[in-house]
Amino acid sequence: MVYFEPNNQHDFMYDNQKTIYKLIDEIIWNEWDPIGVNEIPEVRDEYYSYLPKIFDLKISGTDRETLAQHLFQIETRNMGLTGDIENCRRIAQRIVEIAL
């Protein structure tokens, strides 16, 4: 199931942009999940606050390494985790590969 908050700041998006946003959300929730909460439906919105910036980086054509560094910064600075740069690179690659 794809989750999307229809009343967020991205209401103005075209359908293809909404699809990209939803795909990024799914990747972040199912594959990145640095704090390991994706088995808990009650916290499905845990990473929503990070999605707008990740989406903006994607649609602006940001390269894999820049996106990976952004994810790594979220892990280390925002979440206080050790971080896993290689996993961030893998996730960034998945996001970069989403067709615009």
C-alpha cells in the first residue's frame, strides 16, 4: 500500500510528481528505515518530514552521492545514529533510478 498525505505542501504536484513522491516514500519506509520502525503501522509517518527535501533533490536532478550524503546527514545529525553510508548510497541509487 502506498501512503501519501494529500493535504501536505505538495498538493500542487502533477500526477507523475505524486507518483515519484509516493515511490520515494515507499523506498524510505521499506528499504532505508534507519531506526527500524517499518514493522509498526502506528508510526507510518515517522519519515514524512524528510520526504519534501528528498523529493526536491530528486526532481532537481541531484546525483547519487549528494543524495546519499543527505540521507547520511539525516541518520547522523538528525537522528543521532552512527549512520551507514553504504546503505545510504544504495537507497540514493534506488531514488535516482526512479524515472521522471
